[in-house]
Amino acid sequence: MADDPDKVWPTGLTLKEAEEVHSYLIDGTRVFGAIALLAHVLVAVSTPWLG
């Protein structure tokens, strides 16, 4: 594989592609966190022995 200055090691993505994938990862993590937070609040509210 030739050295291409536009590619990010070790993925072979360009910097723009890597930043796009990273933004999707961050967005997915935020959605997962929001759903997990909601689930924990619902369990805490519906479980009388925790309150």
C-alpha cells in the first residue's frame, strides 16, 4: 500500500471520512445514553423499594 497523505492510519479513511464516522459514533452514543437514562428513571419510579 502506497503512502497516501490523505489517508488516516490504520483505517485507510481520509480525514473527512474519519470525522464523519466519528460524528455518527458520537450521535449514536448520545441516543443510547438518553434511552438508558430514560430506562433507569422509569425503573426507579416504578420500583417502590428503591425510593
